[in-house]
Amino acid sequence: MNIIILILILFFLGAIITAFSGKISALVQDILFLIVLVVPAVLFFTGVDMNTESIITFSQAQLTFGMTPLSYYFSLIVMGLAVLAGFYTVGQMNGKKRKGYYYLNYILSIGAMFGILMSKDFISFFIFWEIMTWASYLIVIYNGKNVQKIGIKYFVMSAIGAYAMLMAIVLIHSITGSFLITDLISEYTGMTQGMQLLIPALLLIGFGVKAALMPLHIWAPDAYSNAPMSYTAIFSGALSKMGIYGMVIVFLSLLSKVPEGALIRDIVAWLAAITAAISTLWAIKQDDAKRLLAYSSIGQLGYIIIGVAIGTPMSIIAGLFLAFMHGVFKSALFMVVGAVEKQTGTTDLTEVTGLIRKMPWTFLAALISIIALAGIPPLGGFVGKWMLYESLILSDHFMLVILVFFSSTAAFLYCYKILFGFFLGQEEKEWAHVKEAPAIMIVPMVILSISSIVLGTYPQLILKPINAAMMSFGLPDTYGNLWKESILFNKWGNQIALAPIMYGIMLVFVIVTIFLFFRNRSRTRYVTTKDISTSGEIIKEHENLTFSRGFFQPFLRAVEPVMKRQIDKYMLSFAKGVEDLFEFTRRIYNGNGQTYAIYAMIFLIILLMFGKNLLG
Amino acid sequence: METFLEKIKDRISVNFELDRSSIDVERKRVDVQIKKEQIPSILRYLKENMNFRHLMHASVVDWLEEGKFEVLFMLWTPKEKIRVFVRTKLDRDNPVMENLDMIWPQLNTYEREFKEMYGIEFTGLVAPEEFILEDWEGPPPMRRDFDTEAYAKDVFSERIGREDAQDVRETIAKRSGEVIPDFAKKHSR
Amino acid sequence: MDYGIYQDKLTRIVTDIARSHSLWILAYGTGCGAIEVPATMTSRYDAERLGVRGAATPRQADVLMITGYLTVKTLKRVIRVYEQMQDPKYVIGFGSCAVNGGMYWDSYNTIKQLDLYLPVDVYISGCMPRPEAVLEGFAKLQEQIRAGEARGATKYKDNLDYYRGNQKKIIKNWDFPDYNW
Amino acid sequence: MEGILMSILGAIATFLLAFVVGMTYGGIRRKVIARVQNRYGPPIYQNFIDAFKLFSKTTAVHHGAMHLLGPAFLMVSAVVALMIIPVLRDNIWFTNLNFKGDLIFLIYIMTFGPLGMALGAGQTGNPNSAIGVTRGLSQMVGFEIPWVMALVALMIKYNTTSVVDLMNVQNEVGQWLIFQNPFAFVAAILASLGMFRYAPFNIVGAPTELASGPASENGGKFLFTMMSAGSVFAFVKLTLLVDVFFGGASNLIELVIKTFLLYMIPVMYGVVNPRYRTEQAVTYFWGWPLLFGFLAIIYSVYF
């Protein structure tokens, strides 16, 4: 038996067994859950290589599985996050109800993601895509809150994406006669011009839903914030990357082959840039940490899509690098929020204050991840953003640079808000009892934040697989030549000289910081946050002066004209229009048998008249 | 104008069974002396029926010699531009009154002040914390029998060099030959 | 004498000169004296040429100016502010109310001897002192600092029991947080 | 080995230079403000006295780890930015880290300090600090746009993101980028008004509103660290402007003259202006500066 099939079977059988093992004991369920996540990961990292390929034949169709360098890269994200978030999940779900349901869907979606990455034909791709959508949908409505509003939004948008994708697949099959992705790529240049634009556009709609590209993003804030945080780490970190994965294939193997592709690319890049800017503004406005991070995820996915859509080698590296980094730091941040939620029971940034001394490890993970998210050197986020700016400037996309710069500067605002809201400010009596989260939740966060640091200093760790993936699309070998592509890198010498310079900077950082820290610490006296300079007024125990409401009110007033226009509202009015249309159609189907008979007659007549041409 | 003043006078005297001569009317001002039990009803009546919507001021006078506190409410009507003074006298030894801040919410502040400065109790007054005097443990300081100099001498130590400071008023009185009555010597500082 | 690591005489002299020429004042605007401070700081009298400059919070300030009478209620805040200031710190009593109670000598709520509660380095007399007098007060304070005599903070710390006793005598409901000292 | 020693010594020399120049400029600014207000004003070396006094304060309090780290982050960011920026042309002493002044890197490293400081200010628990921080961040979003536009205009024109490369294209006075692309200079200098945070953009510190904002809990050594870091930052910003628009400086005197003249622009703008509200300070940069930024980009793309 092939190892990919083995892994997939492990996932799907394991999911079911885990779901029902809760009957035995909760501990057994937890352990089984971890086994089902860890064993495939181990199998994957040890057993799967690029040559593994397997074909399952049903009566008519063939399902082809195999790994490409690109899917290997994305599997790194999925598998790594699945295991880390799995441990975190066990900690977070401890003592909660409907664990079996949750574990089942969790493992199913991981397995489906793995299946998507391993699919070499559109049928299995689509099947796994739907399993992933369904599993994540079931988790989104796990809380049972606002299912009508949130679940329907996610479901409708996913359905739109799925239908677009299905239409594209049918089109592809009708043209090429095959479901294999490789066949599409090889025959793509021979298609008519209309098809050359239509197929990628339809596929992009399908992928754009998962990657939360602008007009299709409206499900994301609600869905991300409604799912349990341990799954949102996967949702935002890995599941959204499936959209990116599809986009990379579409852009690199289809649209880059034809001159007309430039149009779609520019449109997508612009949409992504606007997504990034607007959702950043919305993130600033949120008072709930979950929603804030959800909007932030949409913005960050925007950067990634820009990188992929621009399509110069360097921008693709930037996009893929950012995809990995986003998986790392954003899932760490969602885990942080989950930990705070578990310990305090709320994620409202205006309520929780001063947890830094209560939850130091969580704060550390949050701090590092936030620095990485803000893109401040020397952490990993900076390297990605840096390459993105470089590639945008070198390819003369100056307006995109400005938009990206705007959103990444505005991102500092919500970065500060989330750190300040939870961890800084005055220590409140209400949260005096709060303890640090259990170790099983802390360790994944810390591992993720350490990887942010490591990847900032050694980006080549993942630049290598990125390079392999890009070479498989016929792009030049950038790993050795990257430093020629980039003026920056080149300036430092011909080798991968990022590490020494980062070491230099980190050395200065560490030395000066430690010097000042300990120097000041030894000569100062600790006082609590109640002992602040307030014109001499003594702050009582129950008083809390932390500034947390209306945090960026003046800024939001300044950008108000932009934020007035909400896509949600347009969508809703569109939905209202559709509803009216259906109301009209319902009048046609009035339930009267004679009317139906007339319709059938008309249809038959039309069929007789034009049938020949139609059936051709 | 006269007629309106007269109208007020009439109505008050009829409704609250007052002698017309006890209501003092000047130009644009009506002065009513009334029992403390009638205070809520007269204030309500004036506010709701006579359009005295505005509470200008509330104040307390310490009539030490009579053994009374006089509580004074000044009302105003914006339409006729007429003031009404409603006065009542409380027993100085047992100054208790009904809480009135449901009629005008700003009376709450006045009542807190009266309570602190004169020791007048308002039954049913909800005052979250002290108004001006923080941690005050002495007698209400605005009462005339409160000897502020003695209190200050007792509590705050004097800087050396000020002991021979003369009583300004006595010195001036001695110079001009004015006779200061005994009660004034004690209570007028 | 608590000069920390600056035991060396020369450094002490240099430090004192620097301290005397950089007095950041925290004007605790009680009473009518607060209005004289702007006059002292602005164009005509320009205290900034002596290095005198306003500080926004007690943590940054060197000099606490008590500009007028102090009620008990205010004294509580002043003590708190003084204790939040960082050593070395100086106190200037400003106007006759701060000196001996002034016209509030028989008030039931005004303290008459500031130096019972806080170590005062310089008193400026007058009701109110004109800006010239204020400047002279600053000059006196500078002289004291340069001579190494303005050691109010040390005095306060060493005789904390004395000051606390006086403070507690008039501040009845002592709710200072214990994290203060 | 000699190279390392030399670069360490050079780094120290650069830091001292930046500290002294920044502090002196600060003193000059106070003097200028005083003269404009018809005062005599403090001596020019007043800032050194203040700094020394702050440093020699014998006690201080802190509110926790982030409060200790905040000023340290500010200082680190200033030092790293200084190490990366080319202070003098082709001068071996001021090469510092062997890194050719990447502009994007510089922009990000220069925001790191204020962000670290913001965290430190956040932990103090003083509401004024947090309000000041939010104002500062909002203002940063404002001025960063025209600033980046000016730089992007130059980067696109010369196809580089390195300060050194930009310096190398302006060997003569006529080639200075202020003459090559005056719009970019205007946009950058208007953005730098916000960067220096002098009036009317001093909404962060705002002593009368916010009790000096993020600094409100910092006294003594913390304030000293912040003050020195601020001075070094001022020097870094001025040097960056000189490097980008005035062809850098080949000796110290030239550097001082150029930076001083540039420094006078925000100072002079500040002394005659009151303070903006936050949204005014943000939207100010989205008016004329933004227009000049667009003009700069159009100019560098089409001309």
C-alpha cells in the first residue's frame, strides 16, 4: 500500500475511532487524537518523497495522488500546525462537551487538507476540498451560537466557491478530457482565449473564498471568531493556505503562460492590496481579540496573495515565505487568545487587563508573535515583508507598495491594541486569580514563537523548499541566485549573508537591552501599577484606570470615510435582490399541476426546435 | 406682574393654609415661610403647577440665637421672571428633613453639602461618599457654635512667632470704641 | 548622606552643580500662588534661563512647589506626590499661607506649618510673592544644592517616623497604600 | 581583527557624535523657542545638564519587566538605526556595521523603538501613557504614507533601496536629489514634521493634556535613556534626510551644517504653531504631503 493512501486512511479511520472513543474515557480520546495527528506527520516526514505516486481506480474515474515540491511546502505548514495545534487542542478542550464531534471534524479537516495537497487530479481535489469545507463548517457552528448568521454566511460563500470550482472542473474536462492537473497545464496554452481567462477566473473564485480575497471575504471574520481558538489557529494558519496553494498553481502554471494573464493578475493583486488595507482598518476598530485577529488574518492573506499574484520570482518567494510565517505567528496569536479565553472566560480587550504578571509565558509568545506580525526585524515577518516590498519596487508596482506600506503601518495599531488590551495596563482585582495556562497549551505557542525568531535569522530553512517548489514551475533556481535578484541580499555578499547581519543586529539588541534592563532593574524599585502619578490621588483597589475603550477613536474618525462603505451591506442588499428574484420564481412555480404541464409543453417545444443544436 | 404675584400669594395661602400676611411680596419676589413637613409638597406644587422649573439655589442660615436652622430654597420661573423663596426652620438640636432630590436632582449636591457643613440629616438621602470634607471627624464646621480658632489651635500646631497676633476685630473695636456683644465675640469669627 | 555611588567628592560637586542648574518643578497649584508661576516662567522673568522648567508628572520632577495654603485634603495628595518623586527632591513653600497659614491662620482645615509634614528647603514669603521673589527663592535653592545642604529627601527618609506621626495626627483616615514606602 | 576593532571604535564614535549633536540641537531648539518668545532662554548646553541630572537621580521605580525594557528598546532601535545609516561618505570610521543602509530596513527598525517604548508605557498602567501611545501610533500611520511615497519615488527612479546607492548618484550639487525630485523632498520634509513630533504634532507628549504621555511614569534613568535615544533618533532622521536628498556629507562640518539647516525646518514650523488634535494631525499628512508624494512618484516615473 502506498504511504500517502496509508496516511489518508489513518486520518479518516482515526477520526472516526477518536470520535467514538470518548465513550471509553476522555483520556483515551485525547491520546488517540494526538496519535492520529502525530503518526501521519511522522510518516509524512519520513516516508513521503517526490516520487511517491499512487492511483486508485474506481469504475470510471481515477484518483491520482502524489506529491509535488509545492505541495510538500504547504504540507509542512499543515502537518506542523496540525500537530502543534493538536496538543494545544487537548489542553483547551479539557473538560468541554462534545469533544468527539470536535475531534472528528478537526482530524477530518486536517486529513482533507492533506488530501488536497496530495491530489493530482481535480476529482480528488474537489472531494477533499468539500470535506475540508464541511468539516470546518461543522466546527464553526460547534459553539451553537449565531448559527443562522455566521454558519449561513460561511456556507453560502463556500458554496459559491465550490460551484465556481466545479464549473471550472467541468469545463476543463470538456476541453481536455482529463481530470489530471498536469493535463490542464500542458493543454492550457492551446485553449481558446476565452477559456484561458474563464477557467483561471473560476478557479480563483473558488480559491479566493478560502483565502478571503476581498469581495469573497465576508464569511471570514465571523467564522474565524466563532470557531474555538484551537481550530482557528488551523483555520487561519493552514486552511486559508489551501486557497493560496490553489492560487499559486493557477498563477504560476496557467496565467503566467499567456499574455492575457497579466490582467487577472493585476486585478487580483489590487483586490488583495485593498483587502489588506481595509481589513487592517477594520481590525483596528474591533474590541474583541478574536475578531481583531480574524480581520488581521484577512489583511495578512492579502499580502500573500499580492506576492503570489505579482509573479516575479522574488515576489512569489515573498508570498510563499509570508504564507509560512503567517501560519506560524498567527496561529500562535490565536492560541494566545484561546489561552486567555480559557483562563479568564472572555476575549474582550476592554475587559481583560494586566495579565502580564499572571501569564508571563503567554505574554512572551504573544510579544514575539506580534513583533513578527508587525514585521519588525530581526524576526521572520520582516524577511517576508522585505522581500515583498523589494519585489514590488523592482517590478514598479509603486501604488501597491504604498497600499501595503499603509496597511502594515496601520497594523502596528492593532498589534499594540491586542498586547496592551490583554497583558498591559493596570492589574485588576477581577483577574487577580488568573493563572498561567497549562503547559500543554503553552509549549506549542512557545515553539511557534521560537520558530518566528529562527526563521528571521535562518530564512533559508524554508527558502530551500520554496525554491524547489518554484523550480518545479519552471522558474529559475533562485536559491543560489536569490541574492542576485535582490539588491538587498546582493549588497551583503554573494552567499546567504542574512544570518551574519542579523546576528550583528541581534547582538547589539541583546547587549544593549540586557545592559539597560539589568542596570535599570538593579537600581530601581518595583511598584505596582496602582502606584502611578495621578496628581496625588490614591487609586482604590476596585478602581481601574486602564485606558481601553475607544482605543483608536481619533484615528478611526480620520479614516471614517473609507470605513463607511461595507461590503457586507452591498452583499446583503444583493442577497435581498436575489431573494426578491426567488420570490418571483416562486410565483411561477405556483404548485398548480396544469401550469406545470404548460411549462413542460413549452420546454418540449423548445427542445424540439433547438435540441439538435444544443446537443450537437 | 402684580397680578401674577398676587396669584401666587393667593394660591399658596389657599393650598397650604397660610396666613396671607406671612407671605412677603416684593418686586419680583415672593417670600414664603412654611413648616418643614410642607416643603416637599410646596416645592412640587410650585414646580409642576406654577411653572417654577428652575431651582436657583438652596442655602442654610444658622440662627444660633433662636436655636434654629433656616433652610432656604430659591426658585425661579423663566416665563414671568419671578423668584420664590421658600424658607423653613428646623430645630437646631434635631435638624432632620425629608430628602428632596427626586424633585430636582441637583438638590442632592446641596443636601450633601448641608449634611456635611451643618449636620442636617435628610432622611432617605443617598450620598455615595463625603462631599468636601474628607475624613472629617469634628463637628460640622459651618455651625456658628463651632469655634474654628480653637479647633485650629487644637489640631494644627502654630508656627512660633504668631502667638502675639492680635484679634483684628477686637483691636479695631478697641480703637473705635465699638462695643462688641458677648455672643458675637464668641461666634463671629 | 546617601549619594549612592557618587561618593567621590569631585563627582559630587559636579552632580550638585548639574542638579542646581536643572530644576524641574512640579507646581502643585494650590491657592492663589499658582498664578505667579506662569509669570515666572514666561517672557518677562524667564525662569528657564536658570534651568527651571516645568515637569509634567511627579516622577520627572525635582522640585515640589506648594503655591499657597494647604488644606488637609490637599496635604494628603501633596504627601503622596512628594513620595512619588524621585530622589533628590526639594520642596519650596510659596507664599505666607505656606509659611505660617497666612490669612487662614484660624481655619479649621488649613495646615499652618508645612515643614511638620514635608521637609521644606526654601520658603518664599509674600502674599503673593512677586516673580522676582520666586526667582530669588530658586537662586537660594540653587545655592543650597551647590553647598550640599538641600537634602530634604534624605531627611524625610531618615526621620520618616517623625513626619509620619505628624501626618497621621491630622489625616485621620489613613488609607495610604502600603506599597508606597 | 583590526577591522573589527576599528568598526567597534567607529561605532562608539558615531554614537557619541550622534548623542552630542542631537543634544546640542535640542538645546538650540530650546534657545530658539525662547528667543521667539522674547525670552533669554536656557544655555545651549542645558540639555546636557538635564541629562546628567536625570542620570544622577538616586532612586527610581519601575512597574515590571516591560517597563524596564521599553526605554531599552528605544535605545536599541536608535543605536541599530545609527549603525546602519551611512553617516559620512566613504569614511571608514563611520561605516559601522557592514550594511549599506537599506531604507526599508531603516523604516522598520526606526518604528521598533517607539513600539517597544509603547509597550513599556503600557505596562506602567498610567492611562495617560496609553492615550499618548495611541496618538503616536495614529500619527505614525499618517506621516508614514507621504514619507514612504517620497522614498518609493526615489527607489523606483534609481531602482535601489539602498541609501548608499542613492548617495552615489548625487556626487555633485546639481545631482542632489532635492533638485532631481523636489516633490519628493517636499513630501519627505512635511512627513518629517510629524516624525520629529514638535509642535503642532506634539500630540504624543502633550504636557498640558497628557502629562507627557508615554513618559509620564518615567523619571531619572528611564527619562535619561529616552532623552538620549530621542537625541540619537533626531540625528538619525536628519542624517537620513541629508543622505537621501543632499548627497550626504563628506566631512563632519558639512554634516553639521546640513543637518542643522534641515533641523531648523521642523523647529521653526513648531515655534509658531499650536497643537493639533489627533485626527487633525493624522489627516494633515493625507492632504498636501500626500499630493506631493503622488507628484513625486509621477515625476520620477514619467520624467
